[in-house]
Amino acid sequence: MRNIGVLLIGVILLLGGCKKEIEQLVIPGTTATCGCAKAQFDKHPAEKGETLQVSIEMSPKESGFFSETITVKCNTDKPIKLTIRGQVL
């Protein structure tokens, strides 16, 4: 196995566009479709107009195309699904 590097991706979540009326956006956890994607996220609640940041670290084990889904569990109508696609040369 060879080290092909790490890709860091940042995502900002903003409270809004949710059918359910919520006062604060809270992220209790995340899941990923594989072990090569690790997410870190703000642990504090966000009030209306504030943001929470989710950082995703991709460490693909081999070259080629990849498509990974990170599910951000939060107190909204549905979890937020982030899909990361790319190619490692």
C-alpha cells in the first residue's frame, strides 16, 4: 500500500430551509460509507443565523475514482447527506 495523501474538505451548515421549526441546530454525530472519510464538527448548538462547520478528511487507500457519502445527523427533518466524489491519480 502506498500513501497517496489526504484531502481536507470544509462544509458550513446554516440553520434555514427546514420545514420543522427549530431554535438551534445541533449535530450529535456523523457516519461515513467507508473508513477513509473522517468528519469533525462543531459540538456547540448554532442559533438562527449562526453556522456550524463540518470538516471532512479523505484518506483514500488506492488510486482511482471514489464516491463517499457522509451523513450528518442533526435535529432537522432529515439528516444532511454530503457526497464527495473525486479521482486519485
